[in-house]
Amino acid sequence: MTNQYGNAYLESIVPIVNEIRQLKKEKNAVVLSHYYMSPLLQISEDQGGISDFVGDSLGLSLEAKNVKADNIVFCGVTFMAETAYILNPKKNVYIPDMDAGCSLASSITAADVEKLRLEYPGIPVIAYINTYAETKAVCDICCTSRNAVKIASSFDSDKIIFIPDKFMGKNLSNSFKSALNKDFIIWNGRCEVHEQFLENIDSLMTTYPAAEVLLHWEVPDTTVDMALAKGHGIVGSTADLIKHVQDTDIKQFILASECDLGATMKGMFKDKQFITPCITCNYMKKINLQNTLDTLRAIGTEDEYKYMISLDPSIMEKAAIPINKMIEMS
Ligand code: SF4
């Protein structure tokens, strides 16, 4: 394992990692980890870690659909674990902490979407994947930050209702105004991590004038506009940002996204430098090695309900429609 934690700490976690690896075999389980998990949860099995797959929301959704093991332990937040369960309902899906929420997902309910539909009859509703199953169940299609533009373009309507991310909706609308030729009716949800990338990015751009800025779609539109106007930034999904770093010769980047994505990128691109205000998602950080181990220990026991995702079957059926439509278009 790469050592950013100190030897004493690494020695203390070796028994936990070993037990997780053993229990995964015994209980026929896989671990799926999001890029915003702490780096220890992203180290793959073949590198001595615990993860079977690391990805962004779309990558994890696609992977979850094809998992063959009986049990999926999802190291991410609950709306993601719900999506995994909807896509592969014959498997058991567990999350190490049920309180791993998301400020975007909790900003809107199914009843809110129904009110929007009454207010704007006939206008299609696109739900960012960061929504709970009940909300997805009343939307026309889902999208992730990776496929949002393609999906928004697919509707003939000149108006789109986009939920729940205000900044992502504005950024999409601003960036593709002429190509999309659509008005966006946008919900007022915000990611409490990405909304914090404001003057801190401007000041880092002054300190590191040669650095390119990597901006996630969920960053405020004012920051995106400022960085793009200064001529050296790109806005995109997590996967877009990683691919851009891979494809360019530029060596220094300012990252406007979750702190541990910076650590992940440092591990992926050892010859490149990533500067970030290091703002972490407290929901993602509820998941750690210890509660991942606790989850695996609980599988097949009377305690497993504490970690197991369960959804109303009719909600699952309805929510599967917009998710699968998105996957078909991805
Ligand atoms: S980083 Fe933002 S969008 Fe992602 S889980 Fe955390 S609060 Fe939600």
C-alpha cells in the first residue's frame, strides 16, 4: 500500500483489511467503491486492498448491473446503493452506514416533482442520478454528470425540467446554450461540497498561474464562468476530468472537486501535481474500513438488516425505468 498514513496506522489496519478480504470470499461478496471514498477503500484486491471496482456514479451503476456475486457491499452513499439494488434486484446490497446521505438527493422528493409537473405540464423531467429511488420513480429519465448533455439533447421539447442540482443545471444550460437550444427549469438543490468552490479557486489560480483548473459540473456557475473566462479550465464529470488529465501534457492542476478525488488522481498520475482546497464530503466519509468489516461480518446474520438496502417493489419497478433508459443511452 502507498504510505500517506504513517507506518503505525498502516500496521493497525492490516488485520482489518485481511479479515475483509477473507469474509468477501466466505460470503461471496464484492466491494464497489466510489472515487470520493478515502484512498484506503479504493485500493484494489490485486494491490492488497479490498475493492473490486472503483468508479464514478455511472461506472458503479454499470458495474452493479453485472455483478455475479450474491452480495454487494457499496462503499458510497445511499442513493448509489439504491441504484445498485434497482439494477440488480436479485442480489443483496449493503451499505456500511445508512446515514451516508447526500444534500442533493435530500433536496427534493417525489411530491416536489409531481408539483413541478402540474406547474409545467408536458415538460420532460431529467433526474440527476443523485436522487432517491422514490424521486427517480416519477421522472422521465436519469442522467449522470457524464451523460447529461447527450440525454438533455435527446428530447424534442424546447424546455427541460432538471432536478435537483441548481449549479449543474446552470452550467449545462450555459455551456451548451446554442447546441441544446433549450430552456432549463432548474430545482434549487446544491451539493454542499461543490458549492464551496468559490473565491478559493480564484485565489489558487492567482498563486498557480500555469495550472489548469478541473471543475466538476456541480461547482457554482460563477466559478466555472470565471475559470473558463481566464482561459485555462475544463468543466466535466469525474470521468471527464480523469480522462482529460490522462490525455494532456499539462503537469499541474487545480482540482475543484471532492478532496479524495485529488488523492485518487495523485495515485493515478504520479508525474502530475494536483492542488485542491481539500473540501471533503462528510456523507462519503461515514464509510470506513471498520464499518465495511462490520457489514461483512453481519451478512447472513440477524444484524444484516442494519446495512441492507430494502425498497418497496413498486418503487423499484418504477425507478428502474428512468435508470435503464439512461443506461441504454450511455
Ligand atoms: S459530494 Fe455532494 S453530491 Fe456527492 S454525495 Fe457528497 S453531498 Fe452528495
